[in-house]
Amino acid sequence: TAASGSSSAMATRPPAAATSEAGAAHKPAMADAVVAGTESAAVPDYDLLVSERWNDMNASLGIEESAYTQEVVRAGEELCDTLYARYVARNGALPAGDPLYRRQLLRAFREGDVEWLEATLEQPEVGMWDFVYPPAVRRADGTRDPLTEGWARSPLALLVRPVGGYLGSGFLPAVSQRRKLLLLRKALTSGAASAGFATGYWACPAIQAALGNEVEALEALNEAGLDLRFVNVEWLLHGSRSFSLAHAAAFNGSPEVLRWLRSKYFARSATEAELAWYFAAPNGMGATPLDLALQISRCSRSAELLLTYGGDAFRLNPVTKASPLSLALERDVRLAKQMFERRTNTNRMWFGNNLVISNFSGMVLPADGPVGLHFKAEGSREPMSLEELLLASKDMSLVDAEVVGSLIQAKWGGFAKERYLSLLREYVILFCLVFACVVGQFTERAQMLQPWQVPLLLATILAWALYAKKQVAEISASGVEGYLRQASNRIDVALVLYVPVTVGVHMYSVLEGTGLPEAMAGLDAVLQIFMSWRFLVFISALESTSFGPFLVVVTGLLSSLLEPVGFIVTALVTFANAFTIIVNYGRKGPAQAYMDVLAKEARFVLKGSDSLDESSSLFVGLPLEALGDALLVVFGAVVILGTVGLFQNTVDRTVKKAAKDVGRQFRWVRVQLINSIEREMQSDEGGKAILEGFYQELTKRNGRPRIRGGQPPLLQKQEVEEASWWGDGSDGGAPGES
């Protein structure tokens, strides 16, 4: 800062300051105007500096609370200085005002001296507030002089928004909002400040008002002749003046500002297309106001408004690789449902038919060869597909949307069903071979297979290898977490581990002529139930009649019944600790092993009251016999009654949930299958070719009308032709679709 001398030590008003319109180079009115980056040939990379300052400020949010305020304020002030310097380097110097008056005015703002401010506006010089406070003066020790700290804003901007977010407590303390607005209007009407001064500067009053949700301040600026639709500034890393008031309102979550802009500058009858030129315009970072409302402020009210103001929920941000839809699926499922509803147009026709037009652009289209549209998601290293976002939301009601149901139907009929049938055929072969080798050994009529036992066991290993290969491919494509999300896949893990064990044991038994171990026979019995159930689950996914959804619900019920197991194990261990002490205190002879105590507890739980006499004999003749009997009664009450209660609650909760919409759960399973199949197909060349052909066909059919409802004679042929590719209602389409 180059300070010039002043002829009066008690100056109260400066000479008139030069003003300029947005986008013009500002010529300094005083000799102390700050000019950054003009004296050196090597101009700094201000975009890089802004990025570093922004990262510093965000990093300071995670420090300890004791140092939080000081560090955040310092980082925020450094960011303001850098933005100021970048603007000056690109657009020329900004007026800096008279040094003495600048200090007096800043003191009044800092102390809330409204009387002084009102007095100086009684007979003002025109444009005397049309300057920007330069960066604070640095002391000898490198610290900032707070008496010169104006956050690189104009006086009018400080009046509009005297608080600065991360910049500290702010200016005009204890001054009411009403009095601030009176000062603002007086500064504008008296000519001391111009509404159109430096409207391209990042900290101009209009942008500050939008960030602070100051609707009345915007009204005052509009009355002063400023058309706020054309206020655009360079914001943070933007390479152009493209950050509008709509962006600012969305950035800080100010729905009131958005409503005001809509009502002030657009006719009530304005269409969404007419509103979109302003409310859906991307800024220099490729973000629309709708993107900012969902990604930065996470303000659902602002996002809902912007959807009705022409916001495109399905536009992919070219920088972040996310869209409003993907952000809503992560953060606001209710809003995502609204977006899906807007993606399908349904018109009633005749004979009970509806004309349905679904648009998959921004959902899975445009595709990149065999890969559908993917989105960058928070907390995920890899981009995610629409199906993965749906599953990650864990909200089954999303599949009720017409467009989602149509997409499920298209993908199932386009490629997933055939791939699923191929996997089913491999499983049927494995299932039959295991049955012949394992179950057949214990059936009288299967004794004829004994001479073929070794070849059958070898064939079982080959079938297992093919099936296991598919599971490994699916795991590598979907990841362990995504793979285990499906209940059927968890059964597959058990089967893949079980088959080689049972084949090995049975092979040894046949070759050595020994009997089958008891433990192996028991394991075979249990796992055969799982294998049979897995076969039924395979079948259930092929049809949406009552059989398929019923098995889906029952599978979910069985998975839920595993929840009380943790309670039982905890109770067994807890009481086993006490029982071990009781049975071994004062005991004559060898101590009772801890595992023996656990085993007796387990038998007590399984047999119930029938084993009560046997269990109570544990403590006969021991010093703590009375305590042991009492704890045994408590143990029975806690474990047996508690477990029964947990099972009952689990069943009731699961059945009620399933009863709400069985078809919804069936479609949810379809989404899981389609997601895993598509991921697996993308890992081999044959699958890629099929997917690429599918997406090419989907692109051709995108937005094409479909008939849903009855089948009048004139439309039967068209209905059949459409169903041949889209699938029919029995293949998991939207409810009621034929």
C-alpha cells in the first residue's frame, strides 16, 4: 500500500471517488489506490493461490476448538486478500478512498457508531463510498493490523453484510437490522454509494446480500436502478464472471432470495424454459445453482425451488462428474423421487390405456460403449452407476418410480435375464451332481451310483470351479461389500466353501473304504437345505407372480432371524463366566472346563425345561449351590424369554415391512441382480459386446412412447412388438405394466 499525505488531519469526508460500471477497469481516485501485480513482470498464478487459500481455510475447520476461531479467521482473511489481488491483476486497480476518512469510516463500522455514519451521510460527496478497502496493513512482525481490516469489501458491502461467515464476529455490533437498512437506503439515495459500483467484483454488495439472505437489501439495490439479473462475478476458482445471485443464494442456502428473484424479474406465467436461462445457467466451474444447493449448502428447500425454475436434475457436472440426481440419491431421497417423477410423462388414452414416455438421459445415458453413465459419489473412489446409487440409498420406495421400473424392465429383458439363466444352468448342474454324490449315498435306490462315485465327485469339482469362477468375477466387479449386499450371494459364499470340503471328505471315504465322519454327515444335512433354498431363490427371480415375491420376502425373513443370534451368544458367554466360578469354587477333583460349561448352557437353551434337572445338578454339594440355582433361573428367563421376544419382534417387523409392497421388494431384488450382472459382464469381451449393443438400442428407443394398460385390437401388435424388447409385466416391470 502506497500511502499519500493528507492536508487535513481531521478530514470527515473525502473528495469524490471515481466510479465505474461492472467489467470496466477502475482508475484510482487517490494516490493510495492499491495496484496488485502491476509492478512486477512475473504475475503470480492467482488461481493457484486462491485454491491454496481455500484449502487452507477448509483444513482449518478440523483443528482443535481452542485454536479454531483464530486460525479460520486468518485463513479467511488471506483468501479475501488473494481474491482482491487477482481481481486487480485482471481488471486494473480498484478505488481505495481517502486514507484518513477510510480509517474513520472503518472505526464507525467496527464500533457500531451509527450516529457518526448518519452524520457523514447528511451532506455527502457523490460516490464517496465507492471504494474498496485494500488488504490490511502488515505490522513489523507480519501480523495484520485490525484497525485497517475491511475484508477487501466496499463500505456498502460491509453495510449489507457486516458478518463474514468464517471471518469473525463482524462489523456494526448491536445495530438492528432495521437501522442497517435505513443506512443502506440513505447511502444509495444520497449518492454517497452507487448501486452499480464494481458489480463484477467478487465482494460486491449484491453478491453479499444474496449470500446473507438479505432480501430487503436486494430490494434497495433494485430500487436504486441495479438490474440484479446481470450481476455476475468471478467466484473462487471461476475463470470468468459467471457467478450470479442465483448461484450465491444456492451456495449459502437462501430460498427466500431465489423466490424474490423469481417474482421480481420474471412474469408469473413464465415457463421453466424461460426461467432456465438464469436459474439453470452453469458458472465457471460448470455448476448450476441446483448443483450448489445440493452439493454445497445441501438446502433441500432451495433445490426444490430450483427444480421448478428450470433446473436440470439430470445434467452431469463436467467438473465434479456428479449430477443433482446423484447428489439427491446420496443426501435427499425424497427429492430424488421428485426428480424421477419428472422423468416420465403419462397421458391417458382410450380403452384404459396410458401413453408413457420415459427418458433415461442423465440416468444411464449417454453410455460410453458398454458402460452406462456413472457418477462421482461422496466417499467412493470409483464412479457409481444409477443402480449402485439406488442400492446405497437403501430406500426401496425408489423403485416405485415409473422411469425406474421401465429401466429395470429394459435391462432385464435386454441382457440380464439371459445371463441369469446361464448362471442358473450352471447351478442346476452343480446342484444335481452334489445331490448324486452326497444325498445319493444315503438313499437306497441310489446305490447303483456307487461305482460312479469317483467320476461324479470329479465332475462335481469341475462344476464347482465354473460356478466359483463366476462368483469371483462378480466379487471383483462389484467389490466385497456390494457382493455381500445380496442375501443370495451370502448363501453362495457358504456353498462355494462347502462343496470342495464335502467332495474331499467323500472322496477320501470312498477311496479308503472308511465311513463318513459324523460331523461331515451333519454338515451335509444342513448345507443341503441351503442348496435347495438357493435353487428356489434362483427360480423366484424369474417371475413376478406370487411365487417369486413370496420367496424374496421369506429369504429376507430368514436373514432377519439371524439378528437375535448375537444376543444369544452374548448371554451364553456372560453367564458362562459366572457359572465357571460357581462350579469350580470348592470343587473336589479336576476343574470344570469353560467350554464344557458353554456346552451345557447351549443344551439347556435347546432343550428348555426338559434339561432343567440335569443343569441344576451342576451345583449339587458345592458351596455356592444356592447362588448357582438362582442364576440358572435368571439365565433361563433372560435367554429363553428374551430370545423368544426378539424373534417375535423380528418376525413382526419383517412381515409388516414385507406386507406393504411385495412387488417393491421383488423389483429391489431385480436391481441387485442387474447391478451385479452388468458389473460382471463388463469384465469380459463377450459381455462388453452385449452391453454395447444394448445401450445402442436403448439410445434409439429413449423417449419413444409406450402403451401401458389394456390391449385393444388395433394396438395388440404394437404392444407385442414393444414387449419383445422391453419385457412384459411378468418380468418385473412397473406395477400394472403389460
